[in-house]
Amino acid sequence: MNAENGYTIGLPPVASSYGSDIDALMLLMHVVMVAIFVIWGVYFVYCLVKYRAKDGERGVYHQAGENASFIPDGIILVFEIWLILAFGIPMWVSIKQQTPPPEESLEIVLVAEQFAWNFQYPGADRKFGRRDVKLVSASNAIGLDATDPAAKDDVVTVNNLHVPMNKPVILRMTSKDVIHDFQVTNFRNKQDILPGQMTMLWFEPTVPGKYEIACAQLCGLGHTKMIGNVFVDSQQDWDKWFQEELEYKTADAGTTGSDEAAVVSRQGSGDEKQETVL
Ligand SMILES: [Cu+2]
């Protein structure tokens, strides 16, 4: 077990800035629990042997003091409260209460649905195009309003999230139908996604590669198939990817001669799933 590499208790390797801290806390809790288990177990066996029935002896039922048994309980309780106050809550605050500054981050809107992940990237203007539920259709999964100037340089992908390395990513998340939950085990994070509300999750990817997005909230019959990918690229590769996506979008808008939601569906290379660019 090596918390530094994040390869702890059988979990996949860590690929986010706070992953190793979470692994270290999990390791600490497991070590403490094993220690308590062993100490209690040894004491239990000791009592079984020492106070076993013996020929010619009668049991003496005297108590070692009214509150004696509360002392070890109290010590463990204080110790566990210390674990929560000293480690658990500060870590929770640093991840859940302290969001990286948006101007230094990549903000992405995630619209979850049964059973897919739709990602909206705001483009160079850093403004998200308007979404309208009335515009939702088979080819416009998030209901992006193509007449909104802010939507012109927005890119929408399905099930594939592309992010640059070593830059915080802030996901602003909502759902079209039921409660979903965004989870990337390599990032050691998860967050519920609720219809009618925006929830937020941030992470900073630290290792390039492809990681699995799972839905961590039972959301219907296709729940187990609600799998996406996160691609962590260098900033250079990410810029290139984004430019390509924009070009697909512009090319399609050019051929149709329309400002309406230009939809390009194409099959990604390898085992990438289908991407839709609006
Ligand atoms: Cu789901």
C-alpha cells in the first residue's frame, strides 16, 4: 500500500490533485480500524481463556466498577471524533467548500440524462450559450439555442469529456430527468446531479490518460450502461482538440447554410463513443 502513488487498498491509480489525500485518509482509517479490531480480538480471546469453566471452581460475579467498561469506549470515541475533526472535515472543506477561481479554471456544463452525459464547453468567450428545454430534440440533447451569440463557439460532446492536465475543471451539473451521480474513481470524487438544480464538482487532473465516468446513483434500467470517458490531455493537445471540434461545427453550419443548431455526428476513433457537436 502506497498512499503517495495513490495505489491504496486495491483502488485504481490516482489522477487528480486531491486523490492522494483521500487515499491517505482511507489508509489511516483502515489502519486504525484494523488496530482496534486486533486489540479487541486479543482481549476477547484472553478473556475466553482466562475465565473459562474450570473443574472445582465457581464463577464470582463481581463487577470491576460501574463505569469501567465506558473507559475504553470513551477513548475510542474521542479518538474517532479527533479523526473526523482533524482530517475528515478539513479535507471535505478543502474539496467541497473551496472552489478554484473560475478565471483560472475550465468551466463545463454537464447535463445528465437517462442514460448519457452531455458536456457543454463555452468556447473562447467563456460564456455558455442559452439552453432551453423547449429546444431539446434527438439532435440537440441539451436544448442549446443556436440563435444566442454566446452559443456560437460552444461545443457539446456526448459521453466524452476532454480536459487539459494540471488545470482545475469546474463542472456545473444538472439533470434532464432523474438523479444521477458523476463519479470518476481515478479522481476520487463523486457528486449527485439533480433535475431542476445546479450542483458543482471540481477536480484538477494530474495524469494524462483515459478514465471512466460512472453513474453512481441507481437511475433506471440503463444505469450500468451510463458510462463515459474523461480524456486528460496536455493543454496543447486539448487546444488542438477543441479547435477541431469548432471546425467540425463551422464546416457543418457552412454546408447547411443555416444558423440553426448545426449538428455533426461522427464516430470517434478507437473505442470512443459517438460524439455530437452542436
Ligand atoms: Cu445515471
